Amino acid sequence: MTGQNQTSQTIQTGQTSRTARSRCLPLALLGCGLAAAIAAEPLLAPDDTLHTREAAEGMIRAASTSLAPVYAPLAEQIVRDFQLAEMTGIGIDLGSGPGSLIIELCKRTRLHWINADINPHFFPHFYKMAEAAGVGHRVSAVFADAQALPFRDHYADVIVSRGSFWLWEDPARAFAEIYRVLKPGGLAYIGRGFPTTLPLEVARRIREGQESGATQTQSGIAPANPTTQKRAKSAKASKGMKYDIKQTEADLRAALSAAGIADFRIHTPKVAGADDINYGIWVEFRKPR
Ligand SMILES: C[S@@+](CC[C@H](N)C(=O)[O-])C[C@H]1O[C@@H](n2cnc3c(N)ncnc32)[C@H](O)[C@@H]1O
């Protein structure tokens, strides 16, 4: 673990205003060369050409069919592991999309939950689902790019995210933003995959669907950045949706370290008899009080 000084120094960078950031960017690009030059700027307003209604509709279909069994046990696990049941305050689900995880978290906590997603086409469906579940008064939805969160410092008690970080163009910047927005003592739980309580046959069925391309096509979600897109395409071509856990862990460690977050835990859920099934990867950290 790196010392507190380094952590707070880097987080200070995360607190820099957007104006200051955009003024610094040309200098940063000159200094950092081509690799930085291809990293896209965060979106500050919805872009319908990148994040389409069709993509939202595809993901809504996936969340209500093949992925539907994932959200309740995942919410159950998050609430139990981090003792959220009696907590009040603000929860954010970053890249919540259809918002199925939020609905399940609302049923099990007293927090107000915000769906912060780069694609606002999800929001009418999300509000309808929340109303139907009787939690409409405890949710909000906000356009948000993970790399420039539209929340003030120290705003949220909890930030969760499932299945979104692999789409973030600059994960280090996104993690610095998450850290900035967390309250002191606040929790982040960011990852992709399943809860360990998801029955093996259900996990297998979902993974088989993804490998055959069904869920991916159904979800219509693809990385916006050409570099990320290329990476995802080649990974898909060679291994379907089977991403390399070790490589993902290394990427996550590098992004967290670049964000100045030194104290974190990475979980790669292991389930008895599921050696051939990827249950995913999650990172957990807290902002010190
Ligand atoms: C595969 S979907 C997962 C949706 C939801 N979390 C779930 O598990 O059902 C990925 C989500 O991340 C969102 N997303 C992608 N890039 C994002 C970014 N930079 N900032 C915020 N959300 C983003 C997409 O719009 C989409 O809703």
C-alpha cells in the first residue's frame, strides 16, 4: 500500500475542475505523445450517434431475459457483504443501463439510488420499472460519463457498477472520479460478472449465450473508443466473451494505481465445480475517513 500522501495527491487531480482540465489537456497531449492523443475526452453531453436507442433497447432485452437471474442475488450479496441494509444516503450505479440492479438494491436498502449512464435512452424504461416495483420515489437518472462524473466531491455513500468498466475509455480517470465523488468512508464495488450464489447451470447458460454471440448482439453494447473496440473485437473473435481474468486484473491494478488508489481488494469469485465458468472480477475500495 502506498502512503496516504500519494493517495490524496492523486485524488486532488481528480478534483480538478473540468475547465482547468480542458485548459491543461493540450499541454498534457504534447507531453504524453500519441498514446494520450488517442484517448478521447469525456462526454459532457449525450451523443446519440455513439450511444443509441438501439443499443439501449438491446441491453434492456438482455437484462430482462438471459441476464435477469443475475441482479437479485448480486444485490443480495452486495447488501450482505457491505452491510448496506440500514444505510441511508446516496447510492450510484455507474453504467446501470436498464437499472435492474438498482431496482433490486432499492428493495434491500434505504438508500436513494441514481442511475448514472452515458446513454439516456435507458431512462424512460428505468423509471417505468422503478414505478412498477414501487420504488419510483427512491431513484433518479442522470446522464454521466464515468470519466467526468456530474456530481460534487464527497457526494455518494456507495458507488456500484456491473458490466460497465470494460467500456470506459480511460479507466484510471474514471476510478479517480469515483474516488472524488465518494464520501469519506464511502464504498466502491465495481466489476463485471455474477454473484457466487448464481446457480452454476444459470451461469453456464448465460456464458454459452454470450459465447455464441447471442447476449452480446442482444445487448447491442460495444466500446466507443476505437482502441477499446479493436481490443474487444479481437478478444471476441478469439474467445467469444471469455475475457482473460489475469489480464483484466492487471489492467484494473494499473488503472487503480494511476488513479492514486492504493488500498483496494480484487475479487475473482470462485464457485465449487465451476472451473470452466467465469464468474467475473470485482474491485472493492473505500475512501478513508
Ligand atoms: C453491458 S451494459 C451493463 C448495464 C448494467 N450495469 C447491467 O449490468 O445490466 C454497460 C453499460 O455501461 C454504460 N456505459 C458505457 N460506457 C460508459 C461510460 N463511459 N460512462 C457511463 N456509463 C457507460 C452503457 O451505456 C451501458 O448501460
